[in-house]
Amino acid sequence: FYSPGGIGCKRMDAVAFIDPAVIDFINTNLVPIRVPADDPELGPRYTIKWTPTLLMVDGDGVEQYRTLGFYPPAELIPSLLLGIGKTRFNLPDRPAACACFAQILADYPASSLAPEAVYLNGVARYIETREVANLIGIYDRLAAEYPDSPWLTRADPYRFLKK
């Protein structure tokens, strides 16, 4: 969703959406649709309050992921990967979700979204395997690599699973 003349939307158009890596990623992985924020049907349906709002919806139009505000190219691709991963997690296609989270961690380890990818990757792996080591691994990796992340706080209970 965009708002003609909106500062964040102009910045996305001028910086992020013209970046060759972003264009390639979107064309390879998504079906992009641009909708004015004041669209009489979709604006209220998806409760658009500010732009740019980027949504990922499944084949039935059910929202699976939402971002709000400007992302520079280096953060936009990890954000889109996180959205694809969350959508696959919810399907549930957890192996495909893990592939998205792992790609964030391999290609964008300095991204602000990497700690969430660590967390969701470990949770998805735990759900698939029921191996507690996956939960402990979330805490250990966040503590080692992202100690200031709020995701470490969310993972704190997993440290008590260590024997």
C-alpha cells in the first residue's frame, strides 16, 4: 500500500524499489501488487493506517506478515525473506520456512531482523523434531551473536533446558 506523495513511499520508490537486488528478489520470489492506501475496499480490509505498508498475503488473501515504514535495500530483502518464512511457517511448511530464515542468517547476518530469524528458525526446527537442542540453540546463538536483541529476552527460558 502506498500513499501518493507520502514521504516514506517516495523514499521507497527512489531508493529501495529501484535497487537491482531488490527488483530481482521481488521478481523471483513474489507477486507484487501496489494498492493506494485510500483504496475503498482493500484499505479498510487490511486496516492501512500509515504508508508504506508492505503486506504478505497467502493465496486466500489472509495477511501473514506486515511491515510499516521505510526500509533501505539492505534491510528490505531480509524483511521480505522473513515474511516469506513466516508465511511458510504458518502453512505449515516449516522446512521451507527454515530455508528462508537460514538465508537471512547466511546472507544478512548484520540485519536488524537476523535475531528474529534465529528465534523462528529454532522454533520451527523444534516443532519438526521435538529436539530440545533446537530451543537451547536459539538461546545460545542469540546470547553469542545478538546479546542486545529483545529476541534474547524471549529465548531466556530456553537456557534452563540445559542439563
